Amino acid sequence: MTALTAPPLRAETTFIRRSIIHTLRTPDALVMAIALPTILMLLFTYVFGGAIDEDGGYVDYVVPGIILLCAGFGAATVATDVASDMTAGIIDRFRTMPVRASAVITGHVVASLLRNLLATGIVVGVAVLVGFRPDASPLGWAGVVAIVGAYILAMTYLFAAIGLAASSPEAASGYGFFLMFLPYVSSAFVPVDTMPAWLQWVADNQPLTPIIETIRALLLGTDPGADAAWAAAWIALILVAGIAWSSVVFARKAGRR
Amino acid sequence: MTDMIAVRGVTKSFGTQEVLCGIDLDVARGEIVALLGENGAGKTTLINILSTLIRPDAGTARIDGLDVVRERQAVKTRLSLTGQSAAVDEVLTGDENLRMMAGLIGLTRAQAAERSAALLERFDLTAAARKRVKTYSGGMRRRLDLAISLLATPPVVFLDEPTTGLDPASRQELWSVIRHLADNGTTVLLTTQYLEEADQLADRIVVLREGRIVAEGTPGALKARVGGEVVEVRGPDGEILGEVPTDGSAAGLRRALGAVDDAAAITLRRPTLDDVFLTLTGKARS
């Protein structure tokens, strides 16, 4: 009998590969993550857009919000992936193996990041087809990719924690729903100053508004100002909370399915 | 040489419910021990403590001399667990499952491929190796599950109700695999609700009831206490009037029949877990 020890990060690379194979073999999540934001974008551009901005410039306004909606909605599906693993026997197998079992969550998170960056890229491509004309510098684009990637990562960790805490994959899949509504009460689709005063306060102070304003400023080549700091702070807060919450729930659920 | 498994005074409660109330158990190297008990007896909880999934509230448990709480990481290199629900990835193929798990325990890519092929062959899964596990039957999943457990040739194998939900043919197959394991010196601790399964496989049976060990011994010794056969005495309407354990011999049967009224119908049957509990604990299951 020889006690084997895997090289460092073997668990992480193995689980990342596993999650990517899962994504490729069950493409529904990817298709939904692309189709839903695309349909919403077309709806807002062609149906509501004319009423909001008669000059047809609405698509440039709406794309940052669509990007966040796409990223958030796609990241939410990780809750189902995590919950499926946690309620199946396979998690006990990983836990009784000489590996860091929590790497299974890392695998889902990294696959989610890649999947949603791809989905967001495709949605931006469709936006360009329907008339989206950003003025961003290369540095601005790099900033957009960085902030969208960080947002996806933070949301993925938050929803991984929700998936860990949920009693079943079905229950876990329900929570992504809430994220669908958050962008509506922000500057995603209409300027905040068109809302009633009390709702303006909510929209101004919720995390999505500074993130959207930062992406919008970077895409239009203007200075995001204080919004950039607020966006970074909100994303960091969500990320830290998501990681902490998922670690606690993962440890607490050991052996208790 | 120390025992492979040594359990001393282990207790565990979930909330106010006491699941294990002081378990002492030793399993020698290469021994097959069956934990026999009904649902809720504490079998799975004990297996989960031994395989480091949960911590005992009190008492100690050692695997190969290593403490399951304080030396958890080292313990994990000595054991494999095949739980009640097949711990396999349904989206991957059988071969991919084996190679993924082989990678996790530190085998190189070449070693993993070779080991996977050998295990697929041994468990009669070669034809299904490239099919997704989603398409496998219950028996095939169990075999794959067990194959994964044997990737590292661990000295201790825990099997939690290994044949629950299997058809008779798959059950027989699995039994022969388990026997083969022990022939190669692996220590096996399995749980079961079926006396027949424990009888077929185990060197020693440990009967668990409401978190306590109520009896233990070789299958022969336990069955001798229960009787080889049970005579059921039925009245004219088929209602059971009484059950008399016998040793299965003609003399024993005559003795049992001596106490039976001529008007009654009798049937012979194998002792069930109920009879074991009845005899060993002196009271029927509630």
C-alpha cells in the first residue's frame, strides 16, 4: 500500500476541467445566458427604445445594463451546479479523498467565469450588430473586461454560497430570479432622475448603479469619476461576502446531506 | 499489530436525537465485518464518522492507528467510502469518472488511463466505458462506484448498504467482488439491512440497534442463537398464531411441531432481521 499525494493544485485543475466538460455537455445554461439578455436588448432597443430616445441612440445607453444583466443572470446558474453536487453522493466521495474538497466549488466558479465572459462577449457582439457604437479606448475596453470579470466572479461566489445553502437544486435555481429585477431599479434602462424621489434614493444607492455607470463611462470614453471607486468597493464587498459565506456553509454541511 | 479499525466509546447526537450511544468496535486487518441493523440504527452515522465525514461527539476512532479527527488527512489516504447513493458524475463517462478520480489521488495521466482500463475490465464495464454514466443501470453505477473506491487500493473499504436497490443478479455480482477484495487482504466494513447479505459476506456480524451494539459474532454463532429456520404456525384463516425458531434439522422440526395444534397450518421460512432482533434483544421491533 502506498499513500499517494497529488501535486499542488491538482484538485483545482481537475475540478475546473470537470466543470468545463459539464458546461459543454449541458449547453442549456450557456444558451440561456446568451438568449435572455439578447432578447431583452432587442426588446429595449426596438420596442421601448424609440419612445425613450427618438433619435435611435438608446442602444448605446442600454448596453452597459444588458452586460450586467447577462453576467449576473449567467452567474446565478452556478447555484444549481453547486446544489446538484452537494445533494448527490459525489461530494462525500470527494470529502473522503485526500484532496481539498472545496476545490469542487473553485472548479464551478472558474467555469462560470469563463462561460459568462464568453456569453457577455457574444451579447456585446449582437449589440454591435444592432447599432451599438462604443467610443472606448483600448484601455477603456480592458477596464470594462476587468470590471465585468470581477462582477461575474463576485456574483458567482455569491450564488455558489446560495447553492450550498439551498436544500435542493430546484430551490437553488429560484434565487437567480431576484437578480433579474435589480437592474430595473438602477440606471440600467432609464436615467435615475426620471424616477420618483424615494425610488431615486434606492436606485442611486444600490450596487448596480455605480457599476453600470462605470461601464457606461468606460464604453463612451468619458471619466467614470467617483463611480469607479464605488463599483470596485461594491464588487469587493460582494466577493468577500460570497467567499466567506460559501466557506462557512461548505464546512458546516460536512457529511450532512 | 494493531487492529485496522478501533472504536472506543463513540457517541453522536443530531440535535436532541441520540444516534450512537457508546460504540466499541475492533476490526482486524483483512476481516470483513457487517454492521447489521434497520434504518435509523446508526449504521451510516458510524461509517461517516470512520470515514471522516462527521466528527464524533465523544470517544475515539482510529483507522490503521490514526485518529479520525486529529489525523484526518492521513486517515483519508487509508480508506475509501462507497456511500448509499452512487458517488459518480453522471455527465462524465465511466472512463472519465475513473480517470478524474485517479488524477485527484495523485496518479499521473498514464497511470490513470492504465488503472481505469484495468478496473473497467474487472467490473465488466469495458463496453460502456465511453458512455455517459447517465445511461447506466443501477447495477452498473454501483460497479463503477466500487471501481472508483478501489483506484488507490486502500487498506480499508467502507461499503454503506452496497446492494440496496439492486436486482438479484447485480447483487450476486457485487458480493463476489467484495469477497475478492477481502481475499486480497483488504479490510471491509459494510452495512446492511439483510441478514442473508451479512451471512454471505461477513467473517463477523455486529448487530446495531438504536445506536447500541446488541450482539456480535460469526454468522454461524448468531444464526445458532436465532435458529436455522422459523416455523410459522397459522390458524384456519391464515393468521399467524406463533413463530418457533428451529435449527433446521429434522429433530428440531419435530420438537417444534410437537407444540403445534393439529388443526393449524405450518410454513417454514428463513429467519429475518426481525427474528434476529427478537431473539437477540428479547423484544420485537417497535
